[in-house]
Amino acid sequence: MSGCCLFLVCHAPLASALHAVACHGFGRSLSDVEVIDVLSSQEPEQVSQAIALRWQELNKPKAVFFLTDMVGATPYNGVVAFMKSHPDIAHAVAGVNLPVLLRAITYRSLSHCELIAKLGEDTGQYLQTISPFQTNR
């Protein structure tokens, strides 16, 4: 999964806010982290469509890693919907926060299994790995 495409999919304005703080922390623009702020009026299908559109605009990267905020919420359900139609390329965790995002950016060249393990080293009690085949909660 070398050079995976990171997607930050959260309730608005959390994705943009986390991204802005990460840019500040790294001292540079992080244009290679895709940010999708999900509005309260959006449905999971709309989120999944927004993800698919962005993925297509990026020339369909072969490895996509999603960071989302809350299990069972609209951003999560939109990510799961995308993952169901792309199970071989998409991996995700729920429970993103700033330390998790910074680790994901730092270790993005690892395989998805290694990345999930790295993300869980200090923050794992708050993260949940997402499967495209799990049911909504």
C-alpha cells in the first residue's frame, strides 16, 4: 500500500479542522490528504458518492485508507458504502483524532495492516477497524 491515499471523512467542520492543525504541525500544506466534511443534511449515499467522485478525480488510487470520526454515524456509513463496492482497495478506522491523523500521515507508506497496528500503538483503545461487511450500529 505504498503511497496510499488518505481520506479524512468526518462531520463538518472536524475533517477540515484536523487537516488544518496537521498542516500547522507539519509546517506545510498536506494537499495529499483528502478532506471530506460531511454536512448534517447529507445521507450516507451522498457521502459515498462524494468519496467515489474524489477517488475518480485522483485517477482511482489502488490503495485508499479512510479515517472517520464516529462508528455508526453518516460519515462512517458513507465510508462503509464506498468500501463495499471497493473491498480490495479500501481500508478504514473510526475514532480519528489529531494523534491518529498525524500517525497516519507519518506512516502512510506501510501496508494497511501495519498502518492499523501503528495507529493503535498509543491510541488503539479509541480506534475501531472498519469492515465493509459489518452492519450499521
